[in-house]
Amino acid sequence: MHPLKHPRNAALVGLLFIGISFIYWVTPKVFNGYIDYAGITMLFALGIAMGLMAYILVAGSPRS
């Protein structure tokens, strides 16, 4: 049995990384630090890639 019962729920995996990138962007603004835009961009891209990968794995796996 899969932890994600429906492929649409795989979007939550991607949203997790996008949320982390948002926190990574907000924290330096709050504490007056250096904002690493390359890291934010890569976390955002990772979120999109992880959501797509999780969708493909869940949608293509046999149901049991």
C-alpha cells in the first residue's frame, strides 16, 4: 500500500519544498541577513521536480 493514495496528493510533496524555499527567503528579511537567491531558486525548482516525480511514481505504480 502506498502512503499517497491518490496521485493528486503527490503535489503536497512538492509544496513542502516550495514552503521551505519561502521560509528560506523570509528568514533573512526578518533577521536582516543575506538573502541567497540561488538557494531559493534551487529549492523552488526542487519542489517542482519532487512533486512531478512523486506524481509519476504514484500514478504509474500498481494499485494494491
